[in-house]
Amino acid sequence: MTSPPIPGKRKTKWPVAVLGATGAVGQMFVRLLVDHPWFEIVELAASERSAGKKYSDATRWLEGAPPPTAIQNRRVIACDPGVISAPIVFSALDAVVAGEVEMAFAKAGKFVLSNAKNFRMEPDVPLVIPEVNGDHLALIECQRNRRGWSGAIVTNANCSATVAAVALAPLHQKFGIRQLFLSTMQAVSGAGYPGVPSLDILGNVIPYIADEEPKLEREVLKLLGTYADGEVTSAGFKVSAHTNRVPVEHGHTICMTIGFEDKPSPEAAIETMRSWEGLASTAGLPTRPKHPLVVSDAPDRPQPRRDVNAGDGMTVTVGRVRRDAILDLRLVALGHNMIRGAAGGSVLNAELLASTGGLDPT
Ligand code: NAP
């Protein structure tokens, strides 16, 4: 398949840097960006512990083919906007440092595509899944005006909030969600590397992930909110989340029970999800899957082992759509936490911006 040409008048790829390149999400960025048709990695950055080392020495490569030699031999540099030349930075930084560092990059005029939680709920910062709410990127202009910087921060959501919002977007748009109850089974890779100690998680379920439930509850509402006149109004329905860590490598599975304003039958809900294609302006973007949302008819799907890599990790798979005796419908959704829920989501945000001129210098 031929790659879509670089948008606009550019003749060369956009130079990009990865902050937190040595971590689990940072490595996924490197995997997704090494052969990207529009972006080229020019810098890899991490903590002072890694700075100065060759990328291959600073990184315990977690999976897939190791990156090309030119990337492996690159020296890791510090996350310093005075040192990094790339105008676009993908951030996979630990939340403990992401706030200060990402702000410094935006102040220095850089475009920051962040995976961290720090800025997601700021009213002037877009929290975006392109197919669901790509129009929220209009907040960038308000952000620049309000903060007086030429850079920008655009965030993607918590990995479980992303999976839930992709599954729920078509249903909320058509039937109006009134109440939502969710219970997650989240993969260990969601905790980064080395993450959860093996003796805590093997053969076990941990019914607590620090700060995860409030993040999931508020981010789903912002993602499904509406943009008008320079602000996003979060969706107004009630949400209750349980989050659990389970011994699965990749893929967050979420059981959801949903109450609606206009109560759909399971068949109508399935038809609505199957016919949903997401925001039209995302069609043809390099990382966008053909189908952002797939509904399985099998009684025992989705399963992480079988469905997590659907659409190269960018498709959310839904199954078991059925009536509920307390609210209206029940279903199960699954998505790849490291790809759709992290690095792939950020890359798709950047592609949407690139295709609409949003990455061009102001
Ligand atoms: P991780 O494996 O622990 O990696 C953290 C990265 O941050 C490493 O590259 C580390 O560099 C860097 N770092 C730590 N302290 C630093 C400092 N003081 N200055 C500069 N860099 C520093 O974590 P992860 O799972 O990749 O997560 C990265 C971010 O993405 C987090 O904010 C996380 O919440 C978010 N996220 C993760 C997922 C997921 O599924 N894993 C999904 C969505 C969002 P060194 O190697 O040099 O220490």
C-alpha cells in the first residue's frame, strides 16, 4: 500500500523528538515512528540517568524487532528544550516530571503531544481521540492566546478512558448516555517498565490502580464533550468506574453497563457502532485503522490474546452487546493500551494536526 503524501507544501518529513524514549511508551513511539511517512525521529531524550548513553545501552528493548542501527547508536539527550532542535515532541514522560518539562517545551515554541496525565483536564488543553473529538483541537488557539506561547500541548487520554470512549462515542452521539458503570481489567504493560512486581501480579488480580478511577471517570466525559466558542463542555452523564490490574501483557478489557436517554435495542446499538466511521477528516491518515471500532458476534470475544492487535493495535473491539436488567445495555470493549491508548493515539493526533496545517509554524 502506498503511503499518503506529506500534507501541505512540505517536501521533507517533520523532524520529531521523543521525550521518555527509553520507557515502555517511549519505545512504542520509536517503533511507530521509525518508518513513518511524515515524521522522522531526530532526537531521543530521557532522564539524566540515560543522557549521554547510546540508546541501545540506555534501553531494555521490550518487544518486537530492535530499532535500526542508526537509532540504536544515537546518544540519548536530556529533556531540555534548549538542546532539542525538533519543533515537534512526543512525550512519554513519567507524570512526576511531565508537567514541568512539557510546559518548558511549549513555552519554547515546541508542539508537545503528551501521554501524561498532567495537562489533560486543563480547560485550554485538547484531550483528543481524532475519530471521536478531533474538533477539540480548536482549543489550541485559546491555549496560545491565554498562555502567550507559540508552542502547544495536546494530550491523549488515559488508556482505559480511550478504549471506553471509542466504544461509547457512536452510542452517545445517537442515543445519549445517561448513566455509565465500568469495570476494567488492565494489562501489566499499562504500568510501564518494570511496572508491577511479578510476585504481586502472577496468578492474581489487584483491585486498585492509583488515581485510575477518577482519571477514567473525568476523561471519558471530556472526550465525549462538545466544543463550542473556545471551550469544551464535558458530557453530563454519571460515571462509576472500578479499575483492576490483571496478569495480561497488553490490552485493557472493560465491562460496561450503560443507561440511555433513548433506549436502543442491542441490535440498534450494534448497527450504530458498526456503521460509525469517526470524524471524516481522519480518513486516510497513516495510523488510522480502516475500522476504529469493530463489533464481534462471537459469544466469547473480545479477548486480549486474540483481539488486541486488531487494526495494528488501533482498533477497539466490542462484543457481548446485550440487554441489562438494571440499566439498558451491557457490553465488553478491548483495546491496546500501548498503541491506541498511548503512542499510537499521540501519533494519530499529530497526523490529524499535520493534515490540517496545525503543525505548521505560527
Ligand atoms: P516508564 O516505562 O516508566 O517510562 C518513563 C520514562 O520517563 C522513561 O523514559 C524515563 O527515562 C523518563 N523519565 C523518568 N524520570 C525522568 C526525569 N526526571 N527526566 C526526564 N525523563 C524522565 O513509563 P511508561 O509506561 O512508558 O509511561 C510513560 C507515560 O505515559 C506516563 O506518564 C504514563 O502515565 C503514560 N501512559 C502510559 C500508558 C501505558 O499503557 N503504559 C498508557 C497511557 C499513558 P529513564 O529511562 O532515563 O529513567
